[in-house]
Amino acid sequence: MGRVTEGTAELRSGRGATELTSAPSNGTGPHAAETAAHPDLDQPDLDVAAEGARLAEAIGRVVEGKPDVVRLALVVLLAEGHLLIEDVPGVGKTTLAKALARTIDGTVRRIQFTPDLLPSDVTGVAVYDQESRAFEFKPGAVFANVVVADEINRASPKTQSALLECMEERQVTVDGVTYELARPFMVVATQNPQEMEGTYPLPEAQRDRFTARVSMGYPDRDAELAMLDERATTDPLTALSPVIDAAGVRALVAAVGRLHVAEPLRRYVVSLVEATRRSPDLRLGASPRAGLQLLRAARATAALAGRDHVLPDDVQAMAVPVLAHRLLLTPDAALARRDTQRVVTDLLAAVPVQRGS
């Protein structure tokens, strides 16, 4: 069993865990408990839009022709959330996850989810040390700033459930002992919705912990032609350098959290969430967690646009990627070939924007 050390992306071999190199973590390693205040969080003059543009430009050199997808990934990062990338094979799901991870100068780990992956491979395990005659905790793959969970639906439900605590509470509990995760902490997961053989669908509790879901889609003709030329001999991922460190990401997240949200806009978010629970097309509406993450995503969207306040347009732009994957259709709606994205779009047209100051 390999030892997980600060500033590395070392993983134990076997059971699907693979190595992904990363740059030094500048002291934000897997054992650092984020309980004390950080001086990097107090930066009122931080230009979130400029930093976001630098990140988007770097990722865009690898993920070509998908500026909206890249922007959504950055929104989730700044909202301190987790991203689910869902699409058919070969469209760049893992490439996007790796590119986002490599732009951050922090600890990065990739887990290739397979049916024989164990929960202890994800969270860690306490091992008895013969010399000290005591149990020593060996951290698992989640002790990193960015965790790339490749083909997450190929692991068993037991292993998938190992992510529930760390994604929501930023901590891991093993044998009754709780270990804090370093911040920022982000899970970027991929899955193929078409190939169902040998997969385990994500349960509702797991999907609800992902801030947003995005589909890559096929590139346009020009981007695909450029890809054939540029990637014939080289991989652009190898030339991608970090743009920001972990402390910088924490500062950006803190700056986004300070954005002003008017009371009517908060009521609008609640009205949208409540509308999903009353929709005749849905047997499961959005949770209170969905409303919280919708507001966080709207804040991040406003910050990337260079504003210090949130507009209804920001909420509406994030409603489908944040809400749709959490909803379940009724049998009648499914037979009528409705989808949750269309349901959310219809609700946006039906729910009035709250007015006031």
C-alpha cells in the first residue's frame, strides 16, 4: 500500500487507482486541517473575472470549442461544489477533468472507478504498525484538492457511498475518527449514460451532492479539424501549467461568497425550487441543498461576469445544470418523452421573477 504524501498525486496501486502527477501543493496537503482562518481569504480587491479568464484560457487550449462547458466547470469550482460530466465516450470528459485539475497548483488525484474498487481505496484505512504497536491512518485518494473520479458509475454502490460524507462535509470518518480534507476540495466525476452494462446508476443522494451536471457534446467541424492536426503527435495536457494555487482558489471562493444577493432574488430561488416539488411531471423535486447550490452557482456566474451582485439572469443561466440532474420524472412524463431539462426550462418560464430591492 503506497503512502499518500503532501504535494504529490501518489496513489496505491491496484483496485483501479492510478497516478496523476501534480505540482507542489504549497502547504495544502492532505493532512492539513482547514480549521484556522487563512489570510488569503481576506482579499476584497481580488479580480475574480480576470482570474477566471486566465483559467478559462488555459483550459480552452486543451478543451477546444467548448467555452460554455469550461465556464460551467469554473462556476462549480468557485461555488465550492462538485461537477458531474456526463456524455458518450470520446468527447473529452476526462480531458476536461484533467485540464481543470492541472490548472490548480495543488494536490490532484485520479481514481479509475471499477467494480472491484473498495471504499478504503477512496477514503483510506487504519493499518496496524508493528513498530509503534498502534494503528496508523493511511489516507485514501480523496485527500487532495481535486479528485478526478473517472467512470464513477462503474463502482459498486458501497464504494460510491464512500464519497457521500467527503463531498458534503469535506471530511472523512474512518473507525470513528474524523479527518478534515484540505480546501479547496472538488470532485470532478465522469460517466457514460449510454453504456449500462456493468454499471451502477448513481443514487439520488449521490447526484444531489453534485452542484451541476454538464454534457460535453461533439465539437464543431473546425474544432475537430484543428484537433486532428494539433494532436497527431502531442498531447496539449502535457504542456498545461498551473495558473493558480490552492490558496488563490480559496481566496476566489471567499470573494464569490461576498457577492450581494438581494432578498427578492433569494425568494425567487426558493420559488423555483418549490415549483419543482409541485410539478405534475416530477415524482422527486429539488432539495433544499439544490437551492443553496443554485444560489452559490449564481454568485460565481456573476463574479466571472465582473459584477459584485447577482441578477435573475445568473440564476436562470444556472437553473438547468444545477437542478435537472436531481429531478425524477413521473412514469407518465417519461412515456411522453419529457426530460428534466425541459421541465426546468418550462418552470423558468412559469415562475415570475421577484421584484423589489
